[in-house]
Amino acid sequence: IRRPPRSTLMRSSAASDVYKRQTIKSLRVWLIDDFDKIALPDHNQIFYTSDAYVVLMHYERKGKPTNTIFFYQGRDSSVSEKGTSAYMTRLMQEELDGDCTQVRVLQGKEPIGFLRLFPALLVVRGSFPRPQEKKDKREMQGAAREREEKARAIEAAKKDGYMLIAIQGVRDDMIRAVQCNETSDLQLHQRGAFLLLHQSALGTSTSTSSSHDDTSSVNASGETRGAFLWCGQRARPAEVEYGRRLYDNITNSSETTQNNNNTTSTSSDLVVLSSDGSDAFWSLLGRHEDVPDEAERAITRMWEITSSSGTVTVEPVDAPLRQDDLLSRNVYMVHAAPLLFLWFGGKSLASERSASLELAKAYYAAFAAQQPSALPASDALFVTSERREPPLFKLAFMAWSDTKKGKLCIMESVEQDCIDDVCARMQRQTYTYAELVDKDTLPDTVDRTKLETYLDDGDFKEVFGMSVAEWAKVPAWKKPDLKRAVSLY
């Protein structure tokens, strides 16, 4: 097991801590649009997954002007936008006076210093609406900018009438808020808070206060359908407070404001709920989730298992975990207590998969020895694969999304096999002729170039009309034609 290299998150955190105690003089944000950038004078802390940004922070250190440039890259932003954000950062550094530090920020891996700049940061699915005409791309007025950005968040909520936002952090100073994928069957868990906003809470209604529809009505218990903050049993107080702050930022309810419909929005509109929820909450969500109880808030850990160097190595993946940490070429072990998952990437090697099975068993045996309340291995160890992830596996990652690079991933049937069953399949030495002919269902451990070696003696003689000993005497140049004739080639 090799010691992991210092991650981008660790380097970014170290760079951010340099100005932790400094006074910020100015903060500017630009949106990357193709190969250009758009200034956002009054950025309201909403970032989009399909966009890239450049953030310039100016401050003084020991009386000298100092700058830090963050180039933020959403997980669904294009390759050109990611490259442009880095290029713009480089050009900006050459124009600035004084010391300058560049920090790359990946969605889901935001460093502490970046989060401090945006105390109510929210990541919304989709992209920021660009102005229709090219001339409007140079500069945008603050009030208009804020209205358009809010309109984009509203559009994201229109499909199902609500926006569900996950609020979670590995520490109190590393809390993030990300819009959830509304198509998922299971979203809530006890390790964080969730903010549920209806369109009415975002000000989408175009009617007057006397003609509002039922989306802004009040139920029998006096709860408004505008917004709910659902708090899991193991949610931190800081996560609950972040939810309140986020709601205030979205609705501008920290200061009672008047909208275009002559109605007011105040912080009292937010209904804070326990893990039991309420009838109005489940109705607005569209379903009632049976959220399992958790005895404690366990930390989800993940290890990367790879043999790219010729030797199978295991390296821990730095928190916070994000689904983009799962690379198709590797195998990953994810310990989301009380369950332990092995995730097989679509391009992972058979040697990595075989090694990971024994590794997972050994790890969980050591873990169970220290935790008397741990589940039996048969009930806790499971294997899944890329694009077949079960809901409980997805909950180990914050706001799992079914998109990649902005495109919807085609999900196959859910796969969650017991590790003992997978071991039995991978260690199997013989197969029937019918199983070998159906090559799509064979496990990856079967060598497709030597399918005849997996037949037992009886089946071999029936298929080829000769014994295994006689087959060994057949010239090598004749064997491919014989195998092709029986569909074992």
C-alpha cells in the first residue's frame, strides 16, 4: 500500500490558509463563455455544474498587495471552458501587480478558503443563461444579473415543481450545498440536511397575492408549502444553520423584501423539520421515503485499487468524496458504514477485481473485530459495477447525478451482489457449452481466447467429437477452424 500523493484539495487548502486571517479588499467573479469571460458584478453565490468560473480575490499581506485566482470548473462544463478558465487565469496573473497564487477548484472538492468566500454557496444543475446577443456578453448590471441567475434556478425546479438541495460537510467549515437529481428514487439520509424549495418560495408565481394557486397555500397544521428544511438525525447544527443561510440568500428573506407581485417573503416562511418530516413535506417531495436510522454519523471512506504500475496497490481517496473520483479503469472499495461496497469500473482488470475481493474480506474482518455491533460479512459486503450502482451506494456520495459531461448516462439494471457469490463466480473453473456460447453473460475472469478449456471432459468430447488428450495432438493451425465451427472462437 503506497502513501498517497498530496491531493489538489490539500494543496488548495494550504494555499487558502495563507490569507485566512487577512482582510479581503475586493472579490470579482467571471463566467467563462466559450473562449471569453463575462463579468458578474453582483454574483449571488450560485454556481452551475455546466459552467466554469474565474474568481479573483485581492487582499494585502504584510502591507503588500496580494492576489489569489481561483478557476472553478463544474463537473459538466466543456473541455474548452475548462481550458479557457485556466488560460484566463494565466493572462490575469500577468496583468496583476504583486504576488499571485493560482488555485484550481473542482466541483465537490472546493477548498476551505474558497468556501469562506461564499458562505451560502449553492451548486445548481444546468448552466447560466447567456445573453442572446453577443454585445451583451461584455458586462451585466448587478440587478439584472441577479434576476437572471435566480431565473435559472427557478427553471431547474420547474420540471417537478421543486428543487431539493443536499447540505452536507465532512467538517463544519467544509459544508457544501448541491442540487439533487430529482429522478433518483432514494435521496434523503440522516447525515445531513436537505432544503426543499417549491416554485412559490423562489417567487415563480405571476399572479397577485389575492389569486395565488394552491402551491402557496397553508395546510391544516399551519405549514406553508413554500420551503422546508429537513434535518437528519445526525445532521450537524452547522449544516442546519447553513440551510437557513442558504434559504435567506435565495429568497432575500434575511431582509424582508418586496417582490414584483407586491407580496413579502420572510425567514419565517422556512419550515424546519425533523427526520420524521410532515405530510406537507412528503406531498411536496412527491413520495414518502423510509429513511433508515443511523446509530452514529460514520465517515464514508474510499480506497482506489489499481495495478497500473504492474503491482496491485491500494490508495485512500481524499475526502470529500465525489462520484467523479470513480474512474472506469480502476476498482474502488467504499466503506459507507454499516455497508462495504466494491465498485468495478468498466475498464478495470480482472487481476484488480480478484485482488479486491480478498482485500475487502480482510479489511472488513479487521473492522468487525473492533466493532462488535458490525453486521455479519454476508449482510454487509456487496459488489456493484459502473452504471449499475444501487441507491444505497449512491447515498455515499453527495447529490449523485446521472449525468456525465452534461449528457445523461444510460443506466443498466441495478447490480448489488453478495461478495461470496461474486467470489464463487470468479473462481469457477468449468462452464456448460450453452454458457460459453452466450459470451455476453460470462464473467470477466473467463479467457475468451481459450473457451474450450472451460468444458469438462464429457462436454468437450460431445462438442468436438474427441477427448482432451486427442485435442492436444491437433496441429495449432487447425484449432481455430474447429473452434469457430462450434462457436467457441
